[in-house]
Amino acid sequence: MNIREVVNGVMYVLSTGCQWRYLPKDLPPKSTVFHYFNRWNCDGTLEAIHYDLYVKCRESAERDASPTAAIIDSQSVKSAEKGGPALIRMVTMRAKRSRARSGIFS
């Protein structure tokens, strides 16, 4: 197994947001990619990779490794005041099926 292909699979899922079961067949099996993703997520590998790439991108753009200022517009503040995290939870929650529609109810 080529670890580069596993990284490609993890990056595919992270960049497209596709479900694991729809991972393209030219990548390693979904169980293998998910196993590595889960392991790297738990041990901090993904976060370390993200941070290193972030620093390199900023340095290649001739900027400091960490930003010294931030801009917050009024629209961002308004949406945060209205409970942004709750809205995100609502979007990411799975829709519930009715029993009649799922075929369990008779």
C-alpha cells in the first residue's frame, strides 16, 4: 500500500466533503483511508500538517508566520450574536425519517 494514496484519499474527503462510501475506486479502500484519518486526527498529525503548510504558505507570500491583525466585519459579528454554532449544528444534523417512510411502520 502506498501511503501517498492514503493521504490523497484523506485530502479528497476533506476537500470535497464527500461521504466515505463515495470515495473514488482509484483510491485505497474507504476503511483503510478512514483508519488513517482517524488515527492522524487523534494523535494530532493532521493538525501539525495543517500548521506547517499554513506557515510555509505565509512565508512564501513574504508574510510573518502568524498574523498580527484581524478584520471583523459587522455581518460576522451579527451572525455570531444570533447563535452561529447552533445554526451550524442544525445544518450538520442528520434528517430524521418518519417510520412510515422508512418502511418499518406498517
